[in-house]
Amino acid sequence: MDSREPLYNSRIIDTFLKLVKKRYPQVNVVELLSYAGMKAHEVADQGHWFNQDQVDRFHDKLAELSGNHSIAREAGRYGASPDALGALKQNLLTFVGPAKAFELANKAAANFSRSSVLESRKIGPHKVELTALFREGVQEKPYQCENRIGTIESIVMMFNYGLPQVEHPECIFHGGKTCRYIVSWESNPAETLKIIRNYSAIPLLLIFLMSLLFAPEIAFGVVLPAVALIFLLLMLLAEHREKTGLRSILQRMGEPTDKLLDQINANYSNAQITNEVGRVISRQTEIDGIFSSVLTVLEERLGYDRGLILLANAECSRLVFRAGFGQSEEQNTLLHAADFSLKGERPAGVFVTCFKERKPVLINSMAEYEELFPDGHRDLLARFGAEAFLCCPIICDGESIGILAVDNHKSHRQLLQTDLNLLMGIAPVLGVSIRNAELLETKEQQFNAIVQLEKARDELAAAKEISERYAEDLKDMNEEVKNFAYIVSHDLRAPLVNIKGFSAELRGALKDVTPLIEQAKPALSDKEQQILGDVLEQDVPEALDYIESSVHRMDALINAILKLSRLGRRDLKMERVDVRDVVEGILKTLGHQLEAGRVTVKISDLPEVVSDKIALEQIVGNLLDNALKYLDRNRAGQLEISAECGSAETVFRFRDNGRGIATEDMGKVFEIFRRAGTLDMPGEGMGLAYVKTLVRRLGGRIWCESELGVGTLFCFTIPNHESPSTAS
């Protein structure tokens, strides 16, 4: 059997402590209980049980401290003392007589020990046999046998009999299988007087009859009154002794009965208070309201000086101060900042120990429980002036969710086991209420979340409807762009062709009429000849040059628009492309410009990507051409081309030390037909618009950073694809 199994009721130890207090005041009870691994409130709790190892250590230490190695038998006898707790009297005096008490010994013994079963057999009017049958695996010690003998003696002595004779013919510590006791006791004086009274009646009657025969003159006058007086005296004396014994028994019965009634009243009062707490907090649905209600009952109804509630946080990593009464603002601040950690191996402190072990703690002297107070917590309690307090775990569904603690630092009223029992009744009700409030709060949060979700769903549906409408609009706009491109490619180009043709016809006609005009000049005046010469040789050729230049410019713009339109319609062919090969190939075609601009090119490691090669070549070509076109001619050019691979995309960077772009012109960079800075270079302003369109079609992004007179950085991204695929 496990030596830690609880076998012995705390009332046995309490009887020992009563004896120690009465006869061995030199014994340090705190040291004794600490050595045995017992707590004072555990001994005071009649429902608590100790194991074999604890009671062995208790006895051995007590024998050492008291110097009496027979103290176990003395403690057993002490049960008959008026100073004793009265546990035996509660269970045995109601049987009125030793024989009846021993007859029901098994039932009474079960209230004190689970190690054995005690059987009783009556073998005479004042003699019984008791047999202790031990449970398998129980290993009692000899002192417990001595204590049992002392208890047997105390049972007889309770009924005002003298010390009984206890024979011990069989003992497990001397080779026996059980412990057997033969108990005998002498009749008490009341019984002896009854026997004398009963048996004296016949001799007294014979004396009266003899006197009637031999001395009739004195038989009625002297003998009969004398005989009656003697018999009456014997009867009165016997009744007096009997009543004295009964009065003593009733007095002893009254003491435990009063205590039992006090306990019943205390239990009833606790039940009422617990019921009151339940009613009060049942009307609260918020945790703060529950705390306020419970603490009000503790302060006003029960009269505690201070109280506090600590709850575990959501991660169950520490206890957090939630509510209290009787503390100052400074003390509340200390409680909020205190580290009641539920993790780690360092000393936990009394609150954390109570929480983890789910056991209440009653402390009337912190010196008795130094192991429960690490330095930090001892300092905290010292700042609160706490010396005695009790705390209970708040338990719901078998797990701790916090602790409830009270103390009486002002009134110094001693905290008792009844206080602990009361709080242990309140704590579960508090735990259930807190959990219900949390569930209600969670339910409300879920309801609000559902409402928000419904609202978001409605908004999403509305957004989807708007998006679909925009998609339709975009589709229509794309169709309009296609129609515009068609118009540009057909309707606008036809007038240009006509204008170009008629300008050629006009130039040819001017050539044809020139000889005729030359023949007619002599007939004109000098001024008329001058005007005609200016028109034919200067104004008309200049006008035709302007017309032809504009037609050429318009034709280039139309071609650019058509090219941009075709970029949006061409199917993309995704394949693995070595970007370094693309860059180096384009740079070879730009060799003359690189040489003219004294350009140094630095190419970092460029990766392979899965993309459309033609689109990528056009992007790179336009960016490089743009960089070379706008170099600063006053210094040697520099080009840096690099890349950075990310998890979702690859970023390419093209940096130059060219003219740069002014801040006010940054918005024009990617717009159609918009050019920034000095317009001293040929072009339609479409290159970067092409680049933006191509990058967008590839699923990437493009942006620009620049500083006027320093240089420009163009960056674009290409999404990372695992394998080539075809996209449109």
C-alpha cells in the first residue's frame, strides 16, 4: 500500500495536540507539525485525513520533544479527559455503557482510522473481546497499538468506571495475525449499592419477623422503623450514586452535543450566506458586477477587513488582480504590478500554489509557512502589513480560474476553519458565475461579429456589383479604344494621305507654272515682281514644308497609337528567359551611343525569369534607350543594372547618372505624348508609356525615382512563375 494513502483522521492528531498543550507546554507545535508535513488548519478540519508517513513522523518527533516514548498510550487515555476534544464522546457516549459502546466499536472506529476493522464480542457482563483486522498492505507501528489500548481504556473510563484491565494475548508485532484485546472492568459504586440494597431486603425482613416472634412488644415500635430506615437509606444512597453517574454522563454528552449544535448552526449560517451570495451574483451578467457583489458581501455581511480576487489571464500564464476592497490606491497599484507568474520553476508563492494545487490555504502566522513566501512575495505582503490571511481557489469545471483571498489586518480577528469552509462554499459559486459571464460576453461578441460579418457581406456584395459594373464599363472602354485605334488607322490616315498627295500635286503644279510666270514677269512692275517672287519662291515652298512636316508628325503619332494598341492585344508567350542575355544583346545594338557618351555599364547578377521574351526585350530596350538619350553630356555616363529576387516577384533596377527629372515633372513620366525636361531629343513621348503597358500586362509594377542633375532610377517587377505557361 502507498504510504501516502490517507488512513488516519485529523481528530487523532488533534487529541495529541490537546494533550501537548495541557501537559507538555515546552513542545514547539509549529516545529512538530512542520516536521510531520501537517498544517494547523488540516488538523482543525475534522474531515481531513493523514497518511502513515505523516503520523509516524508526528509521533517520532513528539516522543523526542516530550521525552515520553509512551505518549501514544497516554494520548489514547486522554480521550476521557474533560479537556479533550470530545470526538470519542460524540461517537460513544450516546451508547450509554461500555458494553454497548464496544458492541458498536466498528462503526465508531471507522470515523478515526481506515487502516483496520475493529470487531467486538461480549464474553461477560463486564468483559469483551476486541479484534483489530488490518487491511492488506497496511503497516502500522507499535505506538499505534499502544494508542489503541489507551483509547480502549478511555472508553471505559468515560462511563465513570475505574481503569479497566486490558489483556493483549495476540499482537501483530509479536508474530500474531491480528491484534486481540480482552477488556474487563469492575462494576461502578452505583451498581454495587443496588446489589446491596436488593440483597439486604431479605435479611432485614427476617430480622423483623424474628423480633415479631421473640419480642413482639418492640417489633413494631423499634425494629420495623429501624429496618425500614436502613433499607430506605440503602435505596437513597444507590439512587444518589446512580443519578450522579447519569448526571456526569449527561454532562459529558452535553459538551459534544453543544459543539455539534454549534457546528450545525455554523454550517446553516454558511449555507445561508452561500445562498445569499448566489442570489446576489445571479442577478449580474457582467464580470465586474459579479466581483462588486461578492466583495460587498465579504466586507459588509461577513466583516472581513480586506479582500481581493485574482484571475488567470487568457494565456493562463499569470494571475492578474481584478478586484478588491480595503486596499489603498498605492496597494492596488502594487497588486496590478505584482508578478504572479504561473510559468517557470522559481518559487511560486502562496497564491500561485493555491491556484495550481486547487487547495485552500489558511495562514495565521506566516512564520509557519515560509516555504510559500519567496522573497518578492514576502516583501509584497510586508508592504500590505499582512500576517494572517486565507485564500481559496476559484474552481469551475474542475479547473482553477483564479483565487479569492481575505484577511483581518485591522481587527486582528483570528481566521478559523469555519472561515475557510465558508469561502470554499462561496468560491465555486463565484467560479460558475464568472464562467457564465464570460460565456455571455463571448456570445455577445460572436453576435456582434455576425452582425459585422453580415454588414461586410452586404458591403462586399455591393462592391462586387460596382466592380462588375466597372468591369462592363472597362470592357466598353476597351472596345472604344479598339474602335478609336480603328478610326486612327483608317479614317485619320486617309485624310493624311490626301493631304500628302495634294501637297505633292501642289508642289508639282508650282514647278510647272514657274516657267510661265518667268515669261510674264517683264510685263509686271518691279514691286509686283518682288511680291510674286516672295510668294512663289518663299511663302508657298515654306507652307508646303510645314504641311509635309505636320503630315509626317501626325503619321508618326498614329503609328505610335497603333503600336500601343497592338501591345494590349498581343498574346503573351511565357518562357524561361535569361535577362542577362537580353540586356547584353540590346547593349550591343547601342554600342555607338555608349561610345559617344563615354558610358560605363555595370551589370550585376541577373536571374532567369519565366516571362514573355519579346515584351521583356521591349521593356529593357526602351529603358536603356531612354537612359542613353538623356545622359548629361558634360560628364561620362554610368549605367548600373541589377536585380533582387523575392518570394513572389523579382525586382529589376536601371540606374543612370543622366540629367534627372524635376519633381514637378515626375507625374508626366509614364503618360502618353508627355515629355519632361528640355525637349532637345527626338521622340513622341511614347517609350515609357509602352514600358508601363508591357509591365502591367506581365503582372508587374513600375516606378521611378530621380533627382535633377544627379540621375534616375527605374524599377520594375516580374512575378515569379514556377513553370512557363501561355497567357493572353
